[in-house]
Amino acid sequence: MTDNSTYAPSSRQWQTIALRFGLYAILLLFALYYLMPLFVMITTSLKSLDEIRTGSLIALPRDVTFEAWRVAWSGACTGIKCEGLSPYFWNSVQLAVPAVVISTMIGALNGYVIAQWRFKGANIIFSLMLFGCFIPFQVVLLPMAKMLGLLNIAGTIPGLIFVHVIYGIGFTTLFFRNYYVSISQELVKAAKIDGAGFFRIFWSIFLPLSLPIIVVTVIWQFTQIWNDFLFGVSFSQAGTQPVTVALNNIVNSTTGVKAYNVDMAAAIIAGLPTLLVYIFAGKYFIRGLTAGSVKG
Amino acid sequence: MATILDNPILEIKNLDKNYGSLKILKDVNVAIEDGDFLVLVGPSGCGKSTLLNCIAGLEPITSGSIAIGGRDMTDISPKDRDIAMVFQSYALYPTMSVAKNITFGMKVRGVEKAKRDEKLAYVAKQLQIEPLLARRPGQLSGGQRQRVAMGRALVRDPKLFLFDEPLSNLDAKLRVEMRTEIKKLHRELNASMVYVTHDQIEAMTLATKIVVMKGGVVQQIGTPAEIYTHPANLFVADFMGSPAMNLVPSKAKKNGKGYSLTIERDDAAPLILKDDKAQNLPEDVIVGIRPEDIGDAQLRKGKGLQVSDCLVNVVEPAGADTYVLMGLGGKEVVARVQGETHASAGEMMPFTFNMAKVSYFDPKTGLRLN
Ligand SMILES: Nc1ncnc2c1ncn2[C@@H]1O[C@H](COP(=O)(O)OP(=O)(O)OP(=O)(O)O)[C@@H](O)[C@H]1O
Ligand SMILES: [Mg+2]
């Protein structure tokens, strides 16, 4: 009897440990599975072409060289020009930063109006905007091209900014509206009695409250815009292509031997900004995503 | 219903408020004088907040008029109505410090910094919130937030204060404390106030004038004493007072020389209460009698008092008083007797009925008859 009773809990403990161990093993396996491509990309980008040809895909580099990175940044050929990714990288920056800022600002204002100044038809307008989130990219390509032509900004970076702002407003409005709708309407009433107007209330009361949702929106928009390929390839010209299009051109236009190390380095460079944004602001992203919905 | 005042600080005439086809307020007429403490009381959803928002100009009115300080307010925006409002949720600006919360209104209106600081210091002292000025609303307790919300209203120094259930988020003890404090504040400032609550005790203790509302219709306007002793209809009689007024169906009859009321009982012969006021009543009436007007027989004697034996159903001691329940006219009737009573359940006991204070209501219309 006594033997049995002392034995039972220790067996249960052992079971817990085993379960834990199994769990971590599985998690580790998944992590490895997901990190493998990144590992291969990084190691390959640090090898010389000779080493890539002779060595194994997953082996660590014998001589670490950053030559491939240099070429990818400033020497690789995209079609006829051979300036590497750098000019296109700056195109993307010039495109993404204003597009993110503008679409976030418009989204914040829209969300504020729809959630806190419930005018007649606000719900209908909001539903229509939501609908805009679900329109597939391909559907808008032709009308958008026509539109850009009419506005005389076809093939320019402002044109691309315009496209991304328009396409992003649906999402940014949704984020901000859902965040603001959980805030008591009495706040606006109190401010009105205090004498503040529409913009003053927004600026002094709602914007300072919005940091978590601004972070969410900025990350979302930045990732969308930076990684976009379809709009970039459709609405840009030779000098205004974003980095994703240039990356495609580098990888696809190499004649002769494929410079895998350069391709890998270029791919990492193109993906780095979104990666960094997630690393630095990811925890706010999770927090902000749940902040709006919990109170609801 | 509206009383004509010489110099009303707030005058609401024939006010209607609809949301689409939904009629929320119907023909509201209220006027108060400078220094009045008007309490709007009524059950949840009866339109108290809506009326307050209409006064503040936060909701447009459908028809009628509102004047504050003799000036018609129909087309005037909230900020220019010379009012201050304290909200149920307090509505403090979450990212601003207490000091900024209180001075925000002045800042928006372009009051210079020295003047702002001076007023802030004054109000902070008055409400004893000086140590809290640097904190944010999130770092305050419920009672402290309440004070800050009051502070934000006080700095405005308005013609009219509006309060929307400012105490309903506080625990019972704090609520009583703050109630007293608001009353003191009202006396010190000699300000005019409109105060919304659904707590009838709060209404009785604070008001100089009470408006009882139900379903968007004003049921009665009067001083707390008027409302308590002469409720205008069954709704007001039932709503104001705790425990509520006993409302018992009875028959008014001629009885020898005088008149009397007959109340049926399950457990004994009908209870007969003499009252000559019954002369002017229809046969079927509802007798309204407050628990404190049914008392111990041995203690009170006098005009209008009648003693009668009743069967005690339940005894509920409550400290100073004891509530005794009995069955009259098919209703549970509450009597309020001395704390140390020898009433015991299941026994007959004599009670005094104070017929001078009885209200009579028409069972069909619910309106007061005497
Ligand atoms: N924006 C609106 N649209 C439609 N109906 C509304 C609106 N605001 C309030 N109502 C309705 O008006 C009625 C009165 O609401 P109000 O908020 O004035 O009630 P209240 O007396 O303050 O109640 P409580 O004590 O619960 O605060 C309610 O039936 C409510 O549903
Ligand atoms: Mg209310």
C-alpha cells in the first residue's frame, strides 16, 4: 500500500517530464524546419561560387566572404544595368515610408470618424471599406493603370505610393475603427464641452492613445508595401522599380552561371527591413492586435 | 405641469427627442431657479441621460426649446452653453495628467498659463487632490477619478452643472461620502445643478427639486417632500422610497355616519379603516401607505391614527427599525416598527395606521385621487 502510494506520484512526475521533453523536441523540430531555408540562404551567401559548386548545401562556409553581398548591393545586373539592388532598395524606401505614413494617418482619421462621430451612413461606408480589403489585387490592375494615366503619375514613385495608399486604407481604417470603437463616447462629449473641436479632440486625446494600434498598422502596412511585387511590377518603369521587382530581375536575368551566393544575398537584403521591423516591434504587434479586440 | 418661475436658470419647454422613429422624450417641461439642485430620477432607459445630453447640446432636440440663463440654446454648441458636465464613466482623458485633465478646457479656450495654474491650484485645494496632480487617470482609484472629474467641472465655473450618475461606479460607502460632499459643494458654490441618478435615495438626499421620469415622460416634479408624501401616481409612489410604499386594493364605502375602506384578508375578517376622505373616492381604490405610517400600536396615539389587529407573516429586524410583513388585500404589506419589538411571525398584533398620510390612487389610470 505505502509502496504504491509513493510510487504513483513519482510516475506521474516522470510522465510530465517526458511530455515536456516531447513537446520541446517537437517545437525544436518545427523551429529547425522553419529556420533551415534562412540558414541555407545565409551560409550560401557567405560562400564563394567555387565552394557552392563543390561543397554540400548545408555545410558551413570554409572561407567566409562578403563578396556576394557587395555584388548584390551594388554590382549585380538587373537586365542591362549592373548597379546591384541599392538604387531599387532606395526606391522601395521612398515608396514604402510615405505610403505607410499616409495610409496610417488616413486610416486613423477614418477610424476616428466612423467609431466616434457616428454620422448617418457611417456603418455603410465602413462596410464598403471593409469590402475593399477583400478585392483581389488583379481585379484593380487595369482600372488602376487607367487612373494613374489620367492623373499623369503612371510609372512614377508617387504613382505607386498612390496605389498603395488607396489599397491600404481599407485595412488601416479597419484597425483604427476597431480600436477606437471600444473607447467610451463620453470622452468626445467631455472634450466637446471643454471646447475642443474635431481635429483638436483627435490630436490631443485620440492620437496619444493610439500607440499600440499605430504600431500594428505600421508593421502591417510596411510589410504589405515592402513585399509587394504585383503592383510594383505593373505600375513601375525602368528607374522606379521597387526592390522586389529588382530582385526578381537579378535572379532571372543572369546569363551563364547562376550566382547562387549573389541571389541569396540579394534575397536577404530585400527581406531584411520587414524582418527587422518584426524583430523590434513584434511584441507591440501582438499586444496591439489583442488590445483592440479584448475590450470590444 | 411646468411652474412659471421669475428668473429660471434652466427652462425646458415642450421638449421632444426622437431617434429616427423612436420617441425617447415626450413633451418635457422643466424649469429651475438659480441655486436649485434638480435631480432627474427614473428607471434605466427612461431617457435621463438623453435629457441631460439635450441640455448640454450633445444631442440635437427634435422640437421644443431649452434656455439656459434666459438665453435660447437651440442652435448653440455645447462649448458655448456655459455648462460643465460630469459623466458616469468620468471620461477623463487617459493620456493626460490630472492637472492637464483639469486645465484642458481652459487651454483650448486660450486662457493664459498663469490664470490656468491659479484656478487649478484653487480647485485642487477645494477637492483635496493636490497630491494627485501629476498622475494619470489610470493611476487613480475610483473615488479619486471621481474627484478629478468634479475638478474638471468646477474650474469651468459655469452657470449650470450637469451630472450623469457620477456616483454609480463607486462602492456603497464611498457613494454615501461623495453624496454628502456634493451636497456641501452645492451649498458652498450656491451653484445650479442638474443631476441624473436612478437611485431614489440619492435623489431624495440631494435634490431641492426632483423630476421623476418613466418611458420618456415626466411623471412628477416637486420637492423631495412633495414627491414622497404626495406621489402623483402609482409609478412615483412605488418608485420613490425604500422600502416602497404599500399599495393595497380596497373598497371605499359609506359606513354609518362616516366613510371607510375595506381591505380583504386571507387570514382574517376584512380590515376596515375609517377615513372621511373616502367620501370623494370611487368604490375601487388603491390605498397607498408608507411603511412608517403603519407602526406599533402602544407607542402612537392621536388624530387620524387607527389601531387594528393584523397577522404577522415575517419579521425582519434591521437595527434601528424592524420591518414586519403581513398579508393585506392580496399584497405583502410592510410595516416599520421599533427595533425592539415583540412582534413574532404567526401571531396577531395591533398596528397603528396613520390615515392622515394615506394616498389614494385610481386603479385604472394610476393617478392620485386625494
Ligand atoms: N443613439 C441612440 N439611438 C437610438 N436609441 C437610443 C440612443 N441613445 C439612447 N437610446 C435609447 O433611448 C432610451 C433612453 O436612453 P438613456 O441613455 O437616456 O437612458 P437613461 O435613463 O440614462 O438610462 P440609464 O439609467 O440606464 O443610464 C433608451 O431606451 C435607449 O435605448
Ligand atoms: Mg444614463
